[in-house]
Amino acid sequence: MIAAFNMLPSTVVNRIFSFSESNATASAEALESSRIRQQLLHDSFVDTFYHPLFGVGPGQFSTAEGTSKTPEQGAGLWAEAHNSYTQASSETGLPGFTFFMAGLLSTVLLLNRVVKDSPGKIASAEIMNAVLCLRIAIVGFCIAIFFLNFAYTFYLPTLAGLTMGMASGTKWLGQAAPPAAQKAEATRSTAHSRTLSKIAQK
């Protein structure tokens, strides 16, 4: 990933890191985009503050932002929040934001539970590979939605569904494993731990 990033043209890198007017290499387009995003973020916080219970309504942030401006404040941007976290809080209020974050957190916690419940060496290796891929996807999603309007899209339910399916499958594998196999695996794990302890003592 780092190697691919280093291969990007300098104009693309400057565009990615253009967050403020203090960046002398940023283009006018990048600075204007940064200004708009900062304004939208500010307005989404304002809407959350003034409408904490129900928000301004799902999908209504752009309308609320555009119509709430006074002549002294200038024309409204009439744009989406460009941040899924504040999109959820400003449009559905703090209760909706709480449910949104609960969905993210419960998915992560359930994925950690999969690691604990994975049975056997071979099954564990396969499950760990799948868990790693899902973790990368979830982390990437959590970072990406800082800049995108994905609060109501299918991405989070899909990640949660994949995690729930993996958790159910892992639990079933643990219950379906023969007692003899479970005992043999436990014996091998104990022997391996004792070997490591003896090596550490030496």
C-alpha cells in the first residue's frame, strides 16, 4: 500500500493532503473543497445541537443547511454533510447516532468473539484469515465514512451480516466437533504450551 501511494503523481498527493490554506502547494480547487467540507461539518454540528432528539430528518441535511442561512451568513451550500457520523447525528438526532455507533461497535465485538470461539488448528487458521479480511474492511469503512455519506447505505449491514454469519458458523463448528477431537486438540495445545515454557526457562 505504501509503495502504491509513493507511485501517485505529486498533484494527487497534494490534493489528498490539502486540508487548509496553510498548504502552499494546494490548488485553488482543493482549498475550495476543503473550505466547503469544513463549513458542512460545522453546520452538521449545529444541526445536531439544535435538533438533538429527532434531527432534521433522514436525507434532509442539505435542505436544512440551504434554507437556514441568513443573508449575513451568505448563501447555503445545499450539499450533503460528507461525513457519515455527523450525517447520522444531524439527520436522526443523538438516538439515531447512538444506534449507528452501536451497529459499528457490536460488529467489532462480535468479530472478536469469533476469534475466541474458533475451534481446532485448521479451522482456526481459515477463520483467522476471514476475520483479518473483515477487520480490514471494517477499519477501512470507519475511516472512509469520515468523508462520505454512507450512513444509510448497505455497507454497514453487509459487514454486520458477514460477521454474524461467521459467528454462527464458528459456533456451529465448535458444537459439531467430536469430543475426542476437542480433547486431542486441548492435549496438543497443553503440550505445546509446556514446551514453550521449558524453552523460556532455559
